[in-house]
Amino acid sequence: MVTDACLQGLPSISRPAVNSQSTKHHPSAMKHSLARDTAITSTERALRLLVGFATTLLIARTLGPIQYGEYAGAIALAALFIPLAGAGTDGILLREFVRGETPAAIVLGTGIALRLLAGLAVLSLCAMAALLWSPGHENSAPLLLCLGVTACVQSIWVVEQLLLSRLQIARAAVARSVCLLSGLSLKLVALQSNSPFLGLGLAGIFEAGLCALLFIRGSKQIDAQVFPLHWSSPYFRKLLSQLSPLILSGVAVALYSRLTTLVLTHFHGAESAGIYAAAFSLSEAWYAIPVAVMAAAAPRLARSHAKDTAHFEQQLARLIRAMSWAGLICVLLTWLGADQLVTVVFGRAYSMSAPLLQLHVLSSWLVFISAAADPWYVNNNLQSYVLRKTMLTAALNLILSLSLIPTFGAAGAALTTVVTYCFSAIIGNAIWRQTRPLFWLQIRNILRPFRSKPPPPLNV
């Protein structure tokens, strides 16, 4: 890697040559390519969700509530630091590769260096956490260290954004799928070993390393001029300034989504945390639905806002109503079948998770509502208020966790999560004048779900 190469000093580095023939595809060929890439990406996402849920299920059933509680506590602790290793990096670097204003060798080299430095910071924090967390949680220390190493290895995943910018979507999806299945096979072996925590951590490192190698191999095949990589101090500072708010927001989100598990483990032990984690994982399974819906709806809403804001508001109102109904249906189904669901999925050892699931699943409805509101912030260019609200949500979660969990245990953790998500999804939008129109839009369409008359235009 060449040190301190300036942006203007490398005019010929990896500005991909444009093939005039490649830009004149027949429309039917372009449609076929788009359909193929969409199918492959959707399959990869579905596979990732399925494998992730299956892995959680196998770990929980194999380890039992006590050890699974220790495992969940270690994951929650590492999750507080992992956003430092690259929250928001992918989107910004993809944009940089697509624009082509900076040579790809500099974007890639500087991006990897930034992610690696952040990964080393995460590793250091995980090492300190392992020392402080170890008393009473001896199994967690090697897992925490492995998670820190994984964050360092994942710095090379920046290369994936180069593949995506060259429309090598299928290649990236296949690489991720191969690594995902390889990692799953190693985790199955690790669960049968004498040191399952260490084995699971090493399997994660292997999966991250294999994925990095496949990304590098793919990038060399499509754009060999990117290598050797280059570093630019001015570009590093530019990236860091753009990423800082996103990293801060990522840490705040991790704080209010994982802190309850850590506080519960501290006050009530690993078994209580394991029971709660089982309920959390089943409730969290519904989150895949709003993510999939918004992936399809967000581009259409963006185009609608660009053409006619009144039509955008009508579409958003319909989306909020639809997402509210979908979330309520998921809550109702889970509430009615909680006992059977917990027994079938996790076994009788986790039977105490059923009442917790019935309470915690209310947060899933709030996730549906929150997801539907995201395009409003983006299209009205009010993302700065998302950070403010996220910071307040993290503070509220901390206060509620320390107030409710010591007394009410896992039930207090579930209630803390529901109240926190309610603030993040709805109530927090009422605080600022600029975001209050969204709050009233949500209230109107949640309380009047059959509204047919279009809402009045919002003045932002």
C-alpha cells in the first residue's frame, strides 16, 4: 500500500475504462440481467435470515438457558463496540466508487485502512471487556476476543462495495452465501466440542476471512488496476468526517437494543438472560418483513416525493396503515401461539420465555411503524433529527433498564424494550417542530386504520 498518495497525483489509477459496447445492451438483456440479480440477491437475503435463525435455534437448544444466556450476554457486549468498526461505511464507499471522482485504488485502500483502524479499536475494547466481564462469565472471554478479531478481518469487506459498483451483484451474493454456509457447518462442529464458545468465535473469524478472500478474488477479476492499493490522508479525513455521525448513531442504536440483556445478566444471572434472549430472538424474527417491504417501497416513495409531495404523503399514509395492520397481525399470531412456539422451537427448558414473548412482541409492531416512517425523514432531508432521537432513545433505555430490570427481571427487560421502541417509533417524533407533522400523520393513520379520505398536505 503506497503511503500518502495525493488525489491529484494518481490520475490513471483504477478509473475503470468504459466499454462502449457494454453500455449498449439490448433492453431485453438488461431486463434479464436485472431480474437475475434481483432473484439472486433476494435468495441470498432469505438464506441469510434462515441460516441466522437456524443458528440461533441450534445454539440455544444445544447450550441450554444458562450457557445461552452467557453467549447472549457476550454478543450484546460486543454489539456495543462493533458499530465503531464501520457503521455507514458501505453506503458511503459505494457512492464514492459509483461517482468515480476519486481513483478506486485510493477509495479502497483508504477505506480498508479506516475500517482496520476501527476494527483494532473494537478489538481493544473487546479485550478490556473480556477482562472486566470474565468474573462469573469465564466462557465469554474467548468469544469476545474472537468477535474483536472478526471486526478487524471484516475491514477487507470494503472490497464488496467495489463489486457492487461494477454491478457484480450476483458475484457478491454468491460469495456471501458460500461463506455463510461454510460458517454454519463449522458452528455445528463447534457446538459439539468441549469449548463451544471458542469454537463459535473461531468459526466467525473463518467465515469473515473466507468472505474477504472471495471478495478480493472477484475484484481482481473485474478490475485488476485497483491493486496495489493507495492511501490518502486528506481522503481519510474526508471519510472520517462523513462517517462520524453515522457511527455515533450506530452506537446509540446498539446501546438501546442490547443494553437490556447486559443489565439483566448483571442483576439476575445468565439463566434469566438466556430465557429473555429466546423470547427476543422469536420476536425479532418478524423484523424481516418491514425490512423487505421497505426495500421495495423506499425507491417508489422517493420518486413520488420528487414529483408530487402531496401524492407522496398519501402513499406514506397508506403505507403506515398497511404496516400497522401487518404488525398487529404478527403480534396477535405470536400472542396466541406463544406457548407452543417456544416449546417447539427451543424446547421445554425455555418454557418461561412464553409470557416474555407475549410482552416483547409488541416491539415488533413498533418496528413496523418505525420502518414506514423512515422515508419521511430521508425525503424531507431531516436525517439529523434521527440522530437526536436515537441519542434520546438510548438515554431513556438506560434509565428504564436500571429502574425496572433490578426489580422485575426479564419482564422488566421486555417492558423496557417495548417502551423504548414506542418512544423511538412514535413519541420521539413529537418533540421537534420539524418532525411533528410525521407524529400526527402516524397518529391519524394508526387510530383510524380504515381512513379512505386522503390526509391534508404536510407543511415541513
